[in-house]
Amino acid sequence: PQADDARGLTVTITAGPTREALDPVRYLSNHSSGKMGYALAAAAANRGARVRLISGPVALATPAGVERIDVTSADEMLAAARQAAGDSAIFIGCAAVADYRAEQIAAHKLKKSANDDGMTLKLVRNPDIIALIAEARINASVSESAAASPRPFMVGFAAETRDLESYARDKLERKNLDMIVANDVSQAGLGFGADDNAALVLWRNAAVEPGRAELPAQSKARLAEAVIDQALRGYRAMRSG
Ligand code: PMT
């Protein structure tokens, strides 16, 4: 990678899981460790970018030179992402956002009842953070003057266990993204929690030839450098197109 070729650009990255409280002592979450998102933040910072890392609860040190914003729930992550997106050249959604949260967060610890052998939780949908950021920026770039900053180059991740390419392409279109990094999270030793990962990168803009790139299994640190490379390529194609 070329040192310093991202100087002057602000890159916002979401990482880790979100945690959705059920009561004061319990929550819903997932196995994201934050390793992939933190590796992206380190790779972008190494290229000279100004990096904001919006992080769910993880046990990782903040990469050097990175501004970290800690959040817990999807709602908090959305608020932080909205604040950060305005002046970002590139927005990368690597967080594993919980798709649902409890309809009500119990004020006191939920109790077992003596004559019951089960319980039902009512869940409601969480906001789709990356789709809302992509949509808001599209609207802003239509209504603002030509001098206003264009929408960030929007990069999503897709965690799939089957039909990787077709599900990822669907998310790329449906969420109005510019690029998607699809990873097969059913493969042993890759994906959630692992030190290594592999990915298929897809772009929406046909100008980025040939429209897809396969990144083989490697450390998340090296994969992150390749993803940042591809994001910069796509960003430049968008700016010149
Ligand atoms: O953290 P690690 O242990 O290193 O693991 C890395 C990873 C497997 C979590 C990462 O590589 C990854 O795939 N992250 C995305 C996980 C995910 O939730 O994917 P998804 O297919 O459900 O979501 C698609 C995209 O929409 C993602 O960019 C996601 O951040 C975003 N999203 C999803 C739901 C939601 N409510 N809001 C969102 O912004």
C-alpha cells in the first residue's frame, strides 16, 4: 500500500457488535469481536486518513492515531454515525448491528415465574444504520448546492452463510451502497471472532473494472489493507465519474 495516499480524507468506520438491553443485567448481542473493523481503522490511519471508529463493546485497544467513539446499542451507533457521516469521504459499516431489540427494556431484573417453563420476548426492528446514512446523503446531495460536499462513498459488509454473491448484491442495491465486502461466516477459522478472513468485493459503479474482486483468506490486518485499497479506488472513480 502507498503510504499517505489517503491524507486529507476522513474515513468513518463502524465496528464490533451492538448490545441491546433486555433488563438491567441482560442483553441480546452477537459474536463480533471488532477485529475486522479495528484492522480497517488501523489500515486507513496508516494510509494517512483521519479515522473515526464508532465501536460497539469490544476488548480491543484503539489503533494509533484513530479517534474512537464508544457506543452500546444500535440507536446509539446510529446517532454517532449520523454525526460523523457529514464530513466523511468514505463510510464503512463493519459493525454487526443487532437487527432487533426488546420492545420494552424492563426497569427491573426479569423474574422467573414459578408455574412457567418458558417466556416470550417481544422484539422490534432496529434501524438500518448504513441504509439510513446512504439515504440521507443521497437526499442531501440532491437538495444542497453544487458546492456542498457529496455523499460519502458508502461501503457495507455482508455476513452470509450461503449464496454469498447474490445476497451481497441484493444488500448493495437495497441499502444504496457503492461497494460491499461479502464474507462467508460459516467457514471455520474465518469471520466472527477469528484472526483471519476472506471476502468477495462488489461495486455498484460499472466504472470500477471488473466489478468484483476476490480477496483470499489472510490475516484481517492484510485483508483490511486490501479493502481500504479497493475503497479508495471506488471513491476516486465516484469523484471522477
Ligand atoms: O468483528 P469480527 O469478529 O472481526 O467479525 C467481522 C464481521 C464478520 C462481523 C465483519 O466482517 C462483518 O461481516 N460485518 C457485518 C456483519 C453484519 O451484520 O452483516 P449484515 O449482512 O447483517 O449487514 C449488512 C450491512 O448492513 C453491514 O454493513 C452492517 O453493518 C449494516 N447494518 C446491518 C443491520 C443494521 N441494523 N444496520 C446496519 O448498518
